[in-house]
Amino acid sequence: MRRTLNVIRLQLINRQTFIWVPLIILASAVVISVIIYAMIPVDTPKYGGGGQAPLWYFFGIGIGAMTYTFPFSQAMSVTRRDFFLGTLATAVLGSALLGLVFLLGAAIEIATKGYGVNGYVFHLPWVWEGGPAGAFVVFFTLALLLFVLGFTGATIYKSWGPVVLTIVAVALALVLLGLIFFVTRLELWLHVGRTIGDLGALGLALWGLVAVAVLSVVSFLAFRRTVP
């Protein structure tokens, strides 16, 4: 546990990466969204996806956690297992913090009636069907999933090089295309839409946590071959 905490402190040496830059991106997205909302001449509620901007930034953080911090940790004699667990724990903490910030933003939107222009960045009806706890799970899962995706991709790159990473990316694209082809040929889009609607944002987020677990296993297995 002590060694894992040391890795967390190592990852947080530059707090700009996990704290200040995501908050700046989020604040900028809110300001831009509110300006756009104010220019829309309707009184009905206005919703936008600007709040997802810092979530995508976590994909880049995942890449940087491997490519920049890992070589430095090896110079400090940190074991691969401790680095992996500490890095994942840091991602969990960062995602949880961002989730709490999103809940705070939603509370501000409710109190100010959408910043006075009836516009919403955080309090999106579909996301909030499960209440504040459900919304937190959605925001937390999205941030963590994107981090693990970036970390896994960087791990594959560091372990086997750009050729293998490209092959994996192409293979995943072909699998996705095959699924789309299968659903289209069998005319299952209506069924898929209903399933997604039944699951809701919270249900999809829970499946996202399953994806996080699977990707974590894959990245850990690849991580053992990683060259600093």
C-alpha cells in the first residue's frame, strides 16, 4: 500500500495534468456553451455536450501516464505492479473528482435556472434519470474508461511498437464495422435502440465499468513486456 501511494504521489507531482488542466478545459467549455445558449432565441431548455471536453482529455492523460511517467518510475526502482496499481488508483481518484465537479456544476445550473439562459451543460435529463448517484457513476465511468483506453494503447505501443498498435486498431475497427453490417442486414437497429433506451445512461455506464475491468487486464498483461 505504501508503494502504491508513492506512485500516486509520483503521478500527482505535476498537478496541472490531473487537476488544473481538466478544470480549465471544463470552465472554458461552460463559458463557451453559455455564450452559445444566450444567442439562441428560444425559451425552452437548451442542452449541449460541452461538458464532455475534459472527459476526452483523460484519454491523453492515460497516454502520458505511460509514455512520460513510467520511464521515470523505473529510474526510481518502482516495480511494474506498483506502478500499474498506483497509476490506476490515480485515475480512479481523478475520475471521481471530476464526477463530483460535474455534480456541483449541475447544482449550480439548477439554482441559476441554466445560468439565466435556460442552458444546461451538466444537468442533462437522460444522464440524470438515475438521480445524482447515477449521474456521478456516468461521469466517473466515462473519464475512467477514456483514461484506461489511452493507457492501454500506450502500453501496447511501448510493448510491441507502432505496427502492432496499428494492427490492433484496424482489427477493432473491422470488428465494429462487422457488427454494424450484421445489425443492418438483420434490420436490428430498432431492437438496438430499444435496448439502449431500456439500459439508460446508468446501465450503459455499468457496462462501461465492465469494459474498464477487461481493458485493465489486457493492459496489465501487456505491461509486463513494456520497455521503459
